[in-house]
Amino acid sequence: MFGIRYYLEVKYICKVESGKSGVDKKGNIKRMKPLGRVKIEWSPNFAYAVGLLTTDGNLSSNGRQFDFTSKDQAQVENLKMCLGIKNKIGQKISGSSGKKCFRVQFGDILFYRFLISLGLMPNKSKIIGRVVIPKKFLFDFLRGHLDGDGSFHSYFDPRWKSSYMFYTIFMSASKTHVDWLRETIWGALKIYGHISKSITDSTYKLKYAKAESLKLLPKLYYNNEVICLPRKRRKIERALDVIDIKL
């Protein structure tokens, strides 16, 4: 009876390697293996999803569950599509802003372990460092990172006539992670950016000004089909239109 009860308790996260039952005719439990809901295979979409989870994802301490929250429903839909999960999108109220956010929760032990091997972990915000990403998919990962916690803003600088400025910004509460981002992007594009942090802000900002952004952005948005947060891409495209440049 203990074997049957144990099987019933764990079958929601496991599957039997062979046969329909988790217990053989003698009452012995057949060896089980964790379900793998997410296909672990590098691709542009998969790398983008890892970028989103690096910024806005939360790994539970139980070793299998994920929570992904965003103010943009399109962001959550993108994550679901990239990972091939069908979980329902819920809503919650953000504790910091009181605004409505969208959230998806799911569980996958194998994918959880995979993300741990890349450098993610529970309560990662202030301690995350390097993330292991294949060079081929670096810019897809960075696009997900930018869509998750990054920003882009543009303005006319009043100090100079007709001086139009813009910045591409990656953010993290971990200085180690921001340093890694800077070094990695330097290795790929030879642009250095600069890191800032205000006294009142808990996050470090890695900023790329106009000239460096013009090298970085075409790599992030290398064609019209890449998955991204639409409103952020439109914002970037409007800024580039001012100086007659197309992505």
C-alpha cells in the first residue's frame, strides 16, 4: 500500500518509463523519470526565452516550478510560445506599483535543472552572475534580456541644436551580472557602454549611447520576424526614423 500511495503522490510530476501503471504485479514501483514539458534545444526563440527568464522569471526553491510575471500580456504570450507551454495566463496586482500584471506559472524539473546549469537560481536578482549562452544565440538572449528588464529612451539634447540622443539600457540588481553583460557584449561587438547606479535606485544600468546603440540594435533585431516585445521595437524604430535609419 505504501508503494501505491507514493506513486499517486508523485505521478503529477513523473511518468513511467514503460507500461501504464507505476506498480508492477508484485507491488513494486517501476522506475520513473521527471516529465520534460519544455523542449531543451537551443534556437533563437529558446535563447530569447532564457533572456526573459533571466530578468523577469522566478525559480521556486522547490526545484521544479517557475513564475513569470510581466505588465505586458504580449511578453507572457511570447514566453509561452517560445517554450511550448500551454498554461493559462493569470493576473496579479504588483506589490510595488499596485498595477495589474500578467503571470504564468508552470513546473518542469528537467528545465529547472537546465537553467540552474546555465547560471540561474532562486532569489537570483542580486546574486546572478554569468549566464552560459551559446555565441550563436547571444543576441537573441540579449533581446529577451532587454525586453525583460531593459529600456530604450530618446530625446533631443537641449545643449546642442538638432542633437538627437538615445540610449539602449540593460538593467540588473546584480553588479556581477551587469559586469558580465558588459564584458560579453564587448567581446562580440567591441562596444563598451558605461555602468551607472543612482543612490535611490537598487539597479545597475548598462547604457549604450547613440553610436554604440547603432551597432547593437541591428544585431538584436536582425530581421523583421524575430520574436520581441512589439511596443519596445516600435519605440526603437520611431527613434531611428528621426535619423533616417531602419532596423
